[in-house]
Amino acid sequence: MKLAAYPGFSGQWPPPAHNAAPEPVALEHCRDTLISAFRIVTRPRERVFRIDLLTTFQGVLYMRVIVDVEDIFSGILCAFLNKQRGKTIHDIGEMDVSFLV
């Protein structure tokens, strides 16, 4: 199963991108490269997180955000993503993540 088709995402891959402003940016080509992934608590009582992906494309930094990720999965996903640093968002989305099921 490809990461882009993973059921836990509910169609969130590729995650939407924004610039530092933070204004939405069209990066549908997904050629931006992952620099790092960060797990951030959004609803502490419910143990819900978001994952921010810092990416770069043609020397410009962008953020992509995966929202409403549950606690354990967010930790596993964030660790997996950080092992993919230097790869494009497209290539990461095409990776087999059957081990996450």
C-alpha cells in the first residue's frame, strides 16, 4: 500500500503547502524535498496531533501539514518521515507502507 493511499490519511496526501506568510501555495507537482517532520499536539486531552513537514523547492522553504493524527500513529509516521529526509513529497507518497497497517 502506498503512503498516499493509506486509510488513516483520509485523502491528506500530499498535505497542503503554505509559505512563511502563511499563505497557501500550489505545490501539486510534489517535487519539494523533505527537510524534517515535527509532531505537534493540537488537542492534548484527546491526544491528537498534527505533523508539520518542512520542505524546500528551488531554495524556498515551505510547510506542509497533516492534521488530526492520533497519538501512536503520529509518532510512527513522524519517525518514518524523518527517515525519508532528502526525498521528494511525491517519492514519499509512492513508498510502500504496508507495515503501518
